[in-house]
Amino acid sequence: MRVALALGSGGARGYAHIGVIRELQARGHEVVGVAGASMGAVVGALLAAGRLDDFEEWVRGLTQRDVLRLLDVSFAGGGAIRANKIMGVIGGMVEDMRIEDLEIPYTAVATDLRARREVWFTRGPVDVAVRASFAIPSVVTPALVGGRIMVDGGVTNPVPLEPLASVDSDLVLAVSLTGRRAGIRGSTFHESSDPDEPSPEAEPRIAKRSSGSGSPGAAAKLGGRIRTAAADVRDADLVRLIAARFGQDPADVDAVGTAQTEEASEEVEEAVEEAEEQADDKGLGTLPGTLRVFDVVTQTIEAMESLVTGYRMAGNRPDVLVEVPSDSCSAFDFHRADEIIALGRRLTAEALDRVGV
């Protein structure tokens, strides 16, 4: 059977695309067209270029330390990672290939940040299209292509089905990497056993009455205490730094500075504890200590992508939809290729069995 593939965005969960392709191949199906966004654009490009075997072998051998070594931190340019090292590897696999010369018709989808619209790469260098498509906002620096600032294709079209409209195929199969959370592993937050039942942590609690602590005046007063105490800590440290800068022995002011710092630190701790107690009284819980900035960024993007996917698929349904649970792994678990590839293959087998393909 001739299959057209729409490969979705979702970071490391994109390894599942490899499993999807392997299951199709094992059943004797032929991929005759592929469109991808973000990680879907990466896997799709390597499939179309005939280099998927090389890519799979590489990612299966990646350890967590290897992944960290690939991260070239950026302090400017609109992202935390430049991705030059990653593109060095991928670029080496596709060499100087152009999209129009690939073995399989291929489209990479990116987002023009200024024009606020999706862009389809159907011609030109493969590595440029891939780099533009996986520029995760605030995580990977944007790509400047033809004077346009390009970011992740998943922002506007997480599962790009539309580019496959012109492909002569018997079946259109789409892979979404933002499926319903299944509690497989990697979930940061509590999940209720009943998906329609709110978790205990989400249930509002009746605020306890306190001696005016909930009033706007009390909140402003508490906020002022925290700011003042924190400023005292900063100023005490600043005094020592200035003294050292101008040749004065910091020990001369250290006793005073230490006393100021300790006193201010205690004030901060007391103020923060009081703030937490007031928040708890109002039903606000404490954030999990394992929650990181990248977690918030990527899960926010994934929530948006899930909504966009739902709206777009409402008017353009694929023949087969494979949904990879969003909690099957973190977007940055690039050292877990074996299990995610296996998951993608298993989910694809189940989906194809359901339709008898």
C-alpha cells in the first residue's frame, strides 16, 4: 500500500516516528510522501534522503552524557541552544542534498515569526529546512532564512497534513506526539485514574479566615517586607564587593556585612514562610521541586500544539492517526531512543490492526 506520512512535532518523542516507519516497512507498505514539523521534519528528511538507518543507529547509541555534549549553549539570539553541533551531525548525513532531489517527496513546515504564518519548504537545501523547522521557541535559537525569522513548525501546524494533499497515495497516516497523557512515565504532575475526574490537587479549597492577612493592604505589606529584606541581603554583599574593589580589606567590613546579611536572610525566610501559609490558606499549593523552566516552556507549547492539532484535524482527518502520549517521555529525553522507537512501532501496529491494514 502507498502511504503518505504526516509526522508531528514533539521533541524526543519524535523518535516514535522511526518506529512508525519501521512498522510500515515490516508490513510491506511504501512511503510515497512525507511532511513533517520539528522532529517530524528531521526524521522525514532522513527517510526521504535514504539515511534513516544511519540516523537510527546514531540515536540508539546516545547516552545522556552524549546529549549534554551536543548542547551548545547560547546567551543571545532568542534561544538557549544554538543547535550547531546537532546540525553538524544531521547535515553530515544529508550532505548537500536538496529537497527537490530527494527519493521521496518531502515538505518541512516552519513558522515565520514576523508574518505569523506557516512556511512550507519544498525546495532548497535539506539541512536549512530542517534547521528552520525544529527551532523550538526560547529553547533553540531561530533560523534566519531569506531575511525571515523562522521558528518551530509545530507552532502553526503540529501535524502537517495539508502538504500531502497532492501526493498520490492509498492511505494517509498521521502521527501526533501530543496525545492524551497515559501515565507511562515522565509525567511531572498527578494524573487521576479517571481522565474526567479532577485530581485532588486541583480541587479548590475553602479559604480559611485569618486576621486580615488576605486583605490587599496585608498583601502589599508582606510584599514590601520581602523586597526590603532581599534588598538588605544584596546591599550587604555589595558593600563587601565595593570594599574589595577599592583595595580595602573586606574583613574590615565583613563583621558588619555578615550580621546584616544574616539578619536580612532570616527576615526573607520569615516573610516567605508567611507568604506560603497565606497562599496555602487560599488553596494555592507548592510547586513541585522538580519543575524546571524548560518543563514549563515545552509543556505550554505542547498544550497549544494539542489545541491547534485538534482544530486543524477537525476539517482534515487522516485515514489512520497514531497518537503518542505526551507523557511517554520528556521533550529532551534524547537518550531514550530504544524505548520510544519501540513505543512508536507498537502504537502503529495497534492503529493499523484496528483498520485492517
